[in-house]
Amino acid sequence: MSGAGHSSPTILRVNGVAREVASPPERLLLDVLRGELRLTGTKRGCGIGVCGTCTVLVDGVPRLACRLPLGEIGEREVLTIEGLAGHDGTLHPIQQAFIDAGAIQCGFCTPAMVLRAKALLDRRPDPSREEIRRALGPVLCRCTGYHQIVAAVERAAHVLVRGKT
Ligand code: FES
Ligand code: FES
């Protein structure tokens, strides 16, 4: 939704870069990401806070971009799926695990699932299957039946833990 009265640009920290955005503070982050910054990896499903496909991480915490006004973000760091792969294009181990486990079908839920998995594994490197299910629960997937997605996160956890030791 557009607003008026705020003409000065806002700095939005996204994927490690401070971006100047012209959108007013009341504009929803999802619209800023997709409409202004062309970061279309963040998906618009329901647009009303139900499906979870618009999930991004804000200071490492999953947030629904379709419910979050730009002005509430302030100095915090936004991570979208575009910020996960290495600069040379190497996929993040979680992304690779989703491919290896066959956890991607249409792919619409995948960015949100991957980011929720990242938030979980960053704080719980060796989660139980139940913890994984709970962490991913807010994101709806119409295709996979969730089994392969949970398996992908387990696989990513093993890779990441092994990589650290
Ligand atoms: S698009 Fe945000 S929860 Fe569905
Ligand atoms: S892979 Fe299609 S919605 Fe999850």
C-alpha cells in the first residue's frame, strides 16, 4: 500500500548490502523486495499471513514479509533466499541438501523452507525430527507431503555439523 509524506529514502540492509529504497515505511517488505528490489525469490502466496511462503529472516528470525512494514525493520539485517548461496554461485549446504533429498517439486515453498531450516540449524545444529517439523510448520507445501523436506534438513544438519568438526 502506498503512503505519502515520507520522501526521504530508507536504507534497508538486505543480504549483506545496505540498499537505498524509495518505498514509504508503511509499504510491506514483500512488496519492497519483489516490487522495488526485484528480489523475487521471496514468494507471495496468500498475502495474508497464512501460507508462510513469504518468509525471510530478520536478524536470523523468520518473519512473514507480507505482514511486515518496511518501517519496522530499522537497522536489522534481512536475509532472503538470494543471499544464501556463495558469491561464486555455490549453493548453501541447505539448498544442496534440498536438491539431494528430492525435496523440491514446484519450488514455490522452497525459499521459505530453506530459510526456516537455516534459522533452526543456526540455533540448533542437531535438531530432532520433531523440532524440524515444528520449525517448518508455518510454511505450507502443496506438493511434497513434507517427508523429503524434513529429510533434507536432517541431511543438511549432518553436512553442516560434519563440516564444522
Ligand atoms: S504470502 Fe505471506 S504468509 Fe502467505
Ligand atoms: S514444492 Fe510445491 S509447494 Fe512445496
